[in-house]
Amino acid sequence: MDFQFTEEHLAVQAAAREFAQTELLPGVIERDEHQKFPAEQIKKMGELGFLGMMVDPAYGGGGMDAVSYVLAMEEISKVDASASVVMSVNNSLVCWGLEQYGTEEQKQKYLTKLATGEIIGAFCLSEPEAGSDATSQHTTAEDKGDYYLLNGTKNWITNGSTASVYLVIAQTHPEKKHRGINALIVERGMEGFVVGKKENKLGIRGSDTHSLMFTDVKVPKENRIGEDGFGFKFAMATLAGGRIGIASQALGIASGAYELAVKYAKERKAFGVEIAKHQAIQFKLADMATNIEAARLLCLQAAYDKDTHQDYGKSGAMAKLFASKVAMDTTVEAVQVHGGYGFVKEYHVERLMRDAKITQIYEGTSEIQKIVISRELLK
């Protein structure tokens, strides 16, 4: 085993850290408070190559490995999880899915713009009655010969009103159940496609989360990804990689909160000395650091499995399950270390605590991760 990062890995990590500190940190509290999408910052992330990191350079991407992606996601997420979820969705769900399973025409038309950040994408699976049970798709894509007629509603869609390209999972052959599902590329502006209300969320409030409505939207046949009925397999394969992105986001939220807790503990005095000198605080920091390092190793293991073309279903699910719990536990303790100051917005940790919770829910709840892991164990 080699635990040393390459020079390229370290350069990517440093670039992401600098961007997060100089571009994302200023205004992050205000964006959270006003639910403001970080449009200017996302544009710069695209220009720096953070939105298509693993895409082949032939399509405008960075051609980097998944380890680089994990390192960059952690640094961005330390500061602004609302920005990092855009990065995760665009990289893991949209770009990866198109590059892996799209036609050459689809790649030239959509992937080249997505990889450079000229446009951003959205992944549309969840519905009012189909969250964890992704097989129960009520959105329909009726085969009309040379096009599909798309009808239905999607919920909790990241980049809902800011994306230009939407990968929509819909049922074409109900009698075939999950084998009758298709994945379609829907463009913003198609007639009958309406973006619904923006969700008022607990955390990642700068993220652009909306419901989407489709009423008799005509989607050309050439916009289908893969063969007829491939949609469910496409969604599951794409989400397997998405778990690595969200695990890395959770890792970043945790490590960001930990770093703030260490800094504060060295400055704040109680009973005549810095609180970092009190064993009660030292033990909290020790537990936080140990759990974060374990989460980091799980994230890197999953990335390594992906980079070496091994099955990363189990390792990705383990990384997301554990890292999301560490994010929740660490942020709660970081607020505790800050005491009363942890409860006010200017110290950042309360926001990180609110942001942490979603990592246990989206792209597969913790309970779903346990199902994925146990199925792999019991094969």
C-alpha cells in the first residue's frame, strides 16, 4: 500500500483549498441566510476545471482520477457544501453518466459544455412517491415512435432552476417494472417543462433545490441514454459513483468543523487557560480527528477501487454511510466546543451542522447504504 499522494494530487488539493478560502468563504454566511445560489463562484469553479475533473480531456475535462476528486471535494466542502453539491452532481452523476453510457453525439452536444462548466446539469430520479424506492417511477415516458412523451413530477432536484441539461429517469413499460425504465436527456426550455418552487431547506441553503414538472414534453429518441429499458441500471450505476462524491462532501464538512473547533479551542480561555488545555476538550478533539481520518481512508479506498476498475459498490456505500455519520457527530461536537458562540452564525459551525444532515439522506439514505453493503456481504 502506498499512502503518499502524487504531486498532481497535492496540487489539486492545494488549488481547491485556495479557491475555497479566497472565493467561497467570503459571503458564505450571507448566501446561506438568503438561500442565494453561488452562481459567480460556480462559474469560476468551471473555469478552474472542478466541474469536469474526471472527464476525458477529449471532451473538455481534466482527465483526473477519483482520488483527486475526493481531495478537491473535501476542501470545497470544508467551506461551502452548497457549492460542493453542485460540483458533486455535475461530476459524479451527470458528466460520468454521459461519458460512460452516452452516444458520441450526446457527448459532443452536452458533455463538452458540462465538463468545462459552460453549463451545469441535474440528475432527476426522486419523486413525491419514489425516493429510496427508485423502482416506483410514476413519471412516464411514452414511446411515440421518434420521440418520448414525458409526463410527471420530480422532487428535490439539485440545480433545479440553474441547470441546462437534465437526466430524467422515467417509466416507459410499466409491465416490465424496473426493466422498463429509461433515462432521457431533457433540455431546459423544452415545451411543457416547468421548474417548480424552490425548497426552503434546513441546510445547503445556497443549493438550488426545486421540484420539476413535465407535461407532454416531447423528448427526441436520440436523447435516450443506452438501450430501451436501461434507465434503472443507468441510475444505479451512476449513484454508485455519486456516493463517493457525497461521502467526500461529508468528510469535508466534518474536517471543516474540526479545524474551526481546534482554532477556537486554542483561542478561547476558561478558568484561566485556553480550553484546549482542558482534558474534556482534548478528548473531543481526539475523537473527532480519529473518526475523520477513518472516514477519509474509506473515501480514498472507494476512489482507489473506482480508479483501478474494481467493484466500488460496497466501498462507496461504506464511505458514504460512515462519513455522513462522522459529519453529523463532528459538527454537533464542534458546536459544543464553541459553546454559546457555536450557536450563532458568524462562527460557521452551526451552518456546517445543518449542512451535515443532508449527507445522511440524499443519493441514498444511510438505511439504503446498509442494504447495499449487506447485499454485497451476503452474496
